Amino acid sequence: MTTTTADAAVDEPSVRKNSPGAARGPRRTGRIRRIGLPYLLLLPALLLELLVHLVPMVIGMVMSFKELTQFYIRDWGTAPWSGLDNYTMSVDFDAPVGEALLHSFFVTCVFTVLSVGICWLLGTAAAIYMQDVFRGRGLLRAVFLVPYALPVYAAVITWAFMFQHDNGLVNHVLHDQLGLTDKPSFWLIGDNSFVALLTVSVWKGWPFAFLIVMAGLQNIPRELYEAASLDGAGLWQQLRRITLPSLRPVNQVLVLVLFLWTFNDFNTPYVLFGKAAPEAADLISIHIYQSSFVTWNFGAGSAMSVLLLLFLLVVTGVYLALTSRGRKAADV
């Protein structure tokens, strides 16, 4: 039986349509669309990230190599290049500028270690306590999260009023009611300013640790605690052998985030003390602000900011390397 030319012409499109190559083309196009769609949706966020963070960062680095003072504010591009003079002045610890920066760095390190440690301790203790079922647990959880939910400026301003010398609530409780001090204390000036700053930082930071640890505790099977209890393990042994090892990945991320937030905290000291923080509470963020916007030396302030960025990058890299090595050793 022979096939005519017309029949062959009619059958050829159907053969092409049903061929494997023809089916592979639309399938490949659909796969490309599915793979490219997430990147297309992320493109606006990446552009905004570039605009909001990376561009100012690059401009700040350029400014750190310029002699940018109040005389060149109107047209900062005309400021003369100073090379590494701003960096040399910042790290010259025998000079007044470098000595003040070193003192601020030391205060910030002590403040960060204490704040992060206390926040983690309070958050972990509260999260472990909240694992037991009791009446009013949901209400207590909500109360614990109030400092984290409040706006930072409203919360710190409230604390500033509470730390007032004459009519503040802190002096009223400690001195008038409890009699723990001989006279009302000055909390916003002098050495007590460090205690006030640390108190506010812990108060508004520990609920975040509580929230993260509480979420991490949900992934620990209850059967582990039941088996440990049957084996005679007490509360402290369960905490050491089960809870803390299981929370290690969560705590690694939590400590890093708290460290970066606390070390870079600017809102708390600025709202609590104003533009000029006391020497005992001179955090490096407010110190850089004073060097830039109070003394009008934006070149030196930019150099200090770049040095701070490099320090945080080094600390973060070392921390991630140590934690990843410890995680691999634990897995082995």
C-alpha cells in the first residue's frame, strides 16, 4: 500500500509534534522559567539591598581616605585625599584620638560580653521554665515578649525617666522604699551610667533570646527526657546531657546575632544619654557619631567605621570557623 504526497504532508506535522525533541523543547522552557522565577522575584530586594547598604558602605570607604571636615560639607567630592592619615590617627593609641577610640572599644567589648551573656542566661532559663504546662503560661509568655515588641525609642525614653535623679522610679524604689543606697544615685552620668546602659540593653534584648531558645526547645523530643528520667537523671544532668547539646546549633546563631546587634547598638546610648555619652558608657557607635557629627571630622569617623567593620568581619569569621569545627568534631 503506497502513501501519497498529500498524506505525507498531512502526517509530517503530527510526527514532529509527537517526536521526543518537540516535547523536550517546551519542557525545557518551562524548567528555565521555574528556575528563573525565584531569582526574578528576589531582584527588587537585591536592588534595594544594594541601594540601602552597599552603596553607602562604598561611599563611606571613599570618605575615609579624604580630609573631609566641615569646610567641605557642601561639596564633599572636592575634599583633598588624605591617604591613610585618618586610619593612622585612629590607631595611634598614644595620641588623644586613638586613646579615646581604644577606651571606647574596651568599654564596648565589656558591655557586649556582659549584655550578651546575661541575655542568653535569662532567655534560656525562662524558655526552659516555660516548657512545663501550668496555668497562665500563655499570659506569662506574652508578658516576657513585651520589651521586644515595644518600639526602641519609647522603651529607652521610659527608662531615661525612670533613671532620673530626683523623681525617677529607680531611686524611689532603691533609696526611699528599700533603703539600699545612702542617697539617690545619678544613673545617667558618671560610672553608674554603664550600669544603666547595661540594664536597658538586657531588658530589651533578653526576650529575643527567650523566643529563639523556646523555639529550639520545641525540636527536642520529649522521649529523651522521659528515658533520662527513668534512668535516674536529675534536672541538672538532663540540662547538661540533653538540653544544652541539643540547643548548640541554635545557641551558635543566637550568640552571633546578639553580639552583632549589641556591639553596633546606637539607639540605646543615643536616646538614653543624648549626643554626648558619659565616659563610662562611651560605646564605639556613639563615639563614631561624635567624631563625625559633633566634631565635623567625617573622614576620621568614616575610617573608624571601616575599622569597626573589619573587626566585626574578623570576629564573625573566626567564630564561624570555630563553631563549624566544633560541630564537625561533635558529629565525628
